[in-house]
Amino acid sequence: MQLSPSAGHPYRAIADQLIGDIQAGLLKPGDRLQSVRELAKRFGVTVATAQRAVSQLVTDGYVTSIPGHGSFVRERQAPEVADQALADQVRELREEVAALRQRMDAVEEEQAAARVEAAQRFGS
């Protein structure tokens, strides 16, 4: 299968084709993708381009790679589950930021008090 010249970056076009196969049910959770060499031959690209496409699928959460064993289609979370997980992460991050702000305020107060004390001690 050759890629269309208008498809943009070849690695992205390959990733998009494989995502389409996953979404259409041609590749199901747990299915092993073709090897990088097989993908390169199938799409008429270099092994490096095929590897970049697989890496993009990993980044996008469609597959997981197990060194020495291959890349496998992942179970996709339902959007509402993913949205809830994201909301939980955002909440946790906000809590951490608030705690860090409190710590920064305390440090700044300590520094201000130390400057006042030093100024009083040295008569400035």
C-alpha cells in the first residue's frame, strides 16, 4: 500500500491509517501490529518512518510496545472514563499547586523576616 503524496508526513499518514483500522475494528485490543519492517514494506517507507508511526500510536494511546515482543493494540477507555480521569488529575495538580504556593508564601515571609532582622542587627 502506497501513501498518498497529499497525506502530509508519511509517519502521520501511517499512524492515521492504523488508527482507522483500530476504530473500524480491523485491529482489536490485544492484536499485535505488524513488525516495523513489515509496516515499512507495506507502506513503502523506511524502517525509521514506520518506527516513528508506531511511536506516534504509543504516544496517542492506541498501542503499547513491549520490547522484543512487538506492539499491541490497547483497550481504549470510554471518553467519559478518560474525562473523569483527566478531571481527577487536574484536581490533584491544583491541590499540589495550592500547597506549593503556601510553601512559597511561608518561605518568602521567612526571608522578609530575616532581612528585617539583619537590617536591625547591622543598623541599616
